[in-house]
Amino acid sequence: MIKSPVLDPLATSIQRAEICQILGETYNQERWNDWRWQMRHRLTKLEQFQQLLQLTPAEERGLLIAPEKFAVAITPHFASLLDPKDPLCPLRLQVIPREEELIVSSTDLVDPCGEDRDTPVPGLVHRYPDRVLLLALDTCAAYCRYCTRSRLVSQGEMQPVMRRLDAIVAYLEEHTEVRDVLISGGDPLLMSDEPLDNLLRRLRGIPHLEFIRIGSRVPSFLPQRITPELVALLRKHRVWLSLHFCHVRELTPEVAQACDRLADGGIPLGSQTVLLKGVNDSEEALKNLFHGLLKLRVRPYYLYQCDPVVGTAHLRTSVQTGINLISKLRGHTTGYAVPTYVIDAPGGGGKVPIQAETLLAYENGKATVRNWIGKTYTYVDPIEAD
């Protein structure tokens, strides 16, 4: 197991005991490592956070209004990583609401990616010609304050996927152009093994489906869920995982063990990171995260510009910030550690790669290109034989 470069195991164990005391429990390592115990004991109440953290007035007001806007829930595991004294802790900024969530800009959108309009049957988004998004759950282990699907997630309005599955399968069987299914939500890995197995079995029974992915933040929020049985299930159905990490402090020994289990089990692992103000909007923060992920055999895949979700302006950077950061990474670290920077075009335009201009000119078979330190070079096309 890879040791965390950040956490002091003794300090962590003390924090765990304090969290259990807040929950009215006695710390027990076996219970702590049970993912169902973690889910049953998520922190959700203002008074719990008042005991755990030195809350700022902005956080207290955020926690008071949160139930009306977007639920708060944090696993004991992730709560144990929060800095109780620092309101600018990069993990705390991701999961503790602030009163700034009440500020709504004219450009904020309830459904920023335009998914609802591309939903032919409940719980299935079909935008790209050969790919679909299957929304399995409306529950997550913890709730990111920048959640793209806050209109759906934690609202309790989504029908269980097994009740919708016949219609979804019928649609996919009819649309033979679809070869790729991304299962997301909510977090599909919160499904118990049997229903998840049934869902994957039904999808694998469709002959033209070649590629099945699951989008999940469970390895970060709830690494205890990555059991040997779950890994065997994912391996059986040849599933890829798109994970979600935003800061190197998430890469704890438990997370390393979960990723080891997945990688050793033959599960391909990629990571999607959202660029967030105060969390990871520096070259050092991103480099540390991406290098840490590679150590865990997780390939940084996408760096997302934060979607313009209602009430998230305080967490969003400028696009120029993202361009500058990717430019600083490219050429200064291995290409494996440099994800594609994308904007999910508001209104349903899909993912658009964003980068500083590298092709300066291309004319008469000559391409003028700019490299990572700003120098220009010429590439000449091969001369075609007559």
C-alpha cells in the first residue's frame, strides 16, 4: 500500500475518534472500514459541523440554507480529512456550503450541460452519436458544492434504475449506433453488488455495446466501498472507471489501497478534475494532484472548467486561468500527467478542448508550431509522388 505524503496516521486516528464521538459512537476500526456504516453515519447537520469545525459566519449561514438548496452530506472518512481551523482548506471548500451559494448570476444555469433536452427516456441522455449517459442514482457519498446535477442529485425524485431499465434497454437495443455507455448519477458505485451486477449484465446483453464506463467519486469519498467483491464484479463486466479527484490531500492510504485493488483487478482508471478557485487553481496544486494520481496508476484524463451551475460563481476561475495552468504543465512534466482541459459547452454543446494556440500557420504543406516554451518550429508535409 502506498503511504500518503500528507497525513499523519496518529492525527487521523484522533480525528476519527472525535468524529465518532460527534456521531454518538465509539471509534472501532472494523466499523469505520465498513462502507455501509460510513453511509449510515454521514454528517448532515449544522450542530455536527459546529462540533467538528471552527465555522465561519459564511459557512454557518451556508449550512442553515443548504437543506432548501442542495443537501449536505459528508462521509466520516472525508470529514476526517477536513482542516477544522482553516476555512480555506481545499477539501472543506468542496463540501461545506457557504452563503455565497445564494448569489445567482444572470449566466448561471440550472441544467448547464443541457442534459434534460437530450433525454429520450427517463434517466438516459443521448447527445453524441455513438454515446449515451445513463443516470443510475440520485445519491452520492458526499455532495460537491459545484455539482453539475444539483437539480437532480439528492432530490429524491429519480425513480430507481431497475424500474426504468426495461425502457432504457429497449431504447439502446433499437439504437444500434450506440456503442458506449457512461453510467453516472449520483454515484453508481453506491448500488449494492447484486443490483449493480444486474444492471451491467443487462447492458452487456446488448450486442452492439462495446464500451461501458462508470463515473464515480466513491474512491475519494468512500474508499471502503472498493471491496474485492466489487472489483471482481467490475472485472467480470469489463468496466472502465472515470474517477473524480480535485486535490492531492484526497489521496490517503485508504484511497491508495482502493486504487491498488482496482488496478490490480485489471480495471482501467482515469480521473476527471474540476478546476476550482482556492482548491486547485495553481500550478503546484495541479502538479501535486496529477503526480499523486499517476503514483496510484490513475491517469489524469480531463480538467474541467467548472460548469456555470446556479450559485457557484465563488468557486469558478476564469478560462484564461485554466489555459495558463495547462500551458505551465505541458512540457514541464510527463504527458501522462497533463489532462485535456475542456469546457462542457453551456446549453448542451458537449465537451470542447481548450488550449493555447500551438498551430500558428499551415500553408502550402508547411506547419508552423509553437512549443511549450514559446519557440516556433516548422514541420513540412511529405512530398506526394506523382
